[in-house]
Amino acid sequence: MVTGNLEAQTFFPPGKVADYTGFQYLRDNDPDSMGHNTSFLTRVANNVIYILDDSQLAQLKSLALSQQAQIDEYGYRRFP
């Protein structure tokens, strides 16, 4: 359900795209009842990073660096 429209794709929280990829379900059905706690994302991210091997981490870092300009533009476009 990616529309190509910045506003439609970035409806917060947590985003229409995330709803269709299972994050919303995971957050709402977390066995620890921590889904709406601000520490939930940190815990999920740390667990994902923990299971990645060195080549996967290198790929993740490379992707992050290649997307930095797009992420900056996204942030600037959210300012009124």
C-alpha cells in the first residue's frame, strides 16, 4: 500500500506502511504489554542488531549511509 504520496505514506503514528507490514499487530499484541511504551522500539531494534552477523551489519550501515540524504529531506519536509 505504498502510494507514492509523502503525506499518505507518513501518517504518524506509526505509519500506514507499518500497519500493513505487521508492526502494528506486534506492537498491540506484545506479550510483555510494552508495545505502547517508548522502550519497545529500542528493544526490538537491539534484538534485531544482536542477531545480525558482520556482513549483514555492514550491509545495513551501507544502506543507511546511502539513504541519509533522503532521510534528511523527509525530516525537512515535515516542518511546516
